[in-house]
Amino acid sequence: NTGLRAVRSAVVAFVDSDVVLDTTALAALRRHLEDPAVALVAPRVLGLDEGRGVLARYEAARSSLDLGPSPARVHPHGRVSYVPSAVLLGRREALGEGFDEALEVAEDVDLVWRVARDHVVRYDPSVVVRHEHRTTPGAWLRRKAFYGSGAALLATRHGEAVAPAVLAPWAAVAAGAVLAQRRWSVPVALGATAFAELSLARRLRGSDRPHRAALAVL
């Protein structure tokens, strides 16, 4: 926000310090602003290192920063409902006062949704930037918990724009067991997961590899 208040250019870019982008990325995103209806555009965010370790491979496949290979207009409940502020390019006049400094998390989603009320926000996956994902267990878990804590704050400000959490029964049992933090928590959580996997694998027995397919779905 300090930078936003200081600039006088019509277009402003936000780039996180843990992001690497080449010299063509911002120029490619800038093309979208030739459309006067577009106020904000974001690229696809992939990992810097996608092959070392289980968590690096997980982030390469399931990162919450990677919104997929298909372009989209961004709006609540849309196919792409938000974009992260790892890299954003936008019209300064449409950004108002910028990020809500009362929010310690989800301030990027809040900004995107506020802009999307009156303007077009686009996601362009043909432009790719690289992000240094957290891939050690402690840092990864802390980041996931941090992101998750933003849902209630967004619901307070944006109401039904926030999609409700939906848990399958087995997932609710596993989550409840882990949150209980008792000696029986891990066995119960593993048991619930194994039960769900076996049940789904039986239903997928027509597959060449039903257990692998079941784990992929879970």
C-alpha cells in the first residue's frame, strides 16, 4: 500500500519477494489492460522447484496458488474465484486504497473481490511466474493453517461469496480425530481414511488400478 500511494503511473504491479518472473511476464499481462473494462490481471503461479521431495511434488500438483491451465474471468463462485497477489497487474485508479490493512490474511482475495464488483478481473495462465513454495513440513503446515484462517474474515466482509466447507463423513471423522490430539487420534484418522479408500476402490473395481484411482480421488 505504501508503494501504491507513492506511484503516479496508470498501471501498477504487485510482485511478492518470493516470486521469480522473466522480463516478458508483465508486458504480456499489460496487454489485457488494453481492454478498458479490465482492471486487474494475474498470471499462473508455479513452483520454483517441482521435483525435490514429497511436498514439492504435492505443491506442483495441488498448490493453492496454481489456478490451472485455462484462462478465466475471476469472480466469486466462478470457475476461477480468486487470484493470489503473488503477482498482480492492475489499474491504479481501480485499486482504491489497496489492500485492507486490518486483514492479516486473505487480503489479496478481499482486494480482488472488491475490484471484481465493478470491473473485470482476468486470470491468464499463458503467462507463468515461479514461486518459492514452502516444502518443509513445519513451514508447509503453518502456511496451510494460515491460509485457512482467512475464510471467516472473508465471510464477514463478503458473505455468501465464500464457498462453504463441505466434508465427507470420513474426512470429518479424520479431521475431528486429529484436532482432538489424543493417543487414539492417529489410529482413528488413519482408520477412517483407509475405510474410505477401500470403499471407493470397490466402487472403482472396473479401473485397471482401483486403489490408485481411489487415492487420487480422495
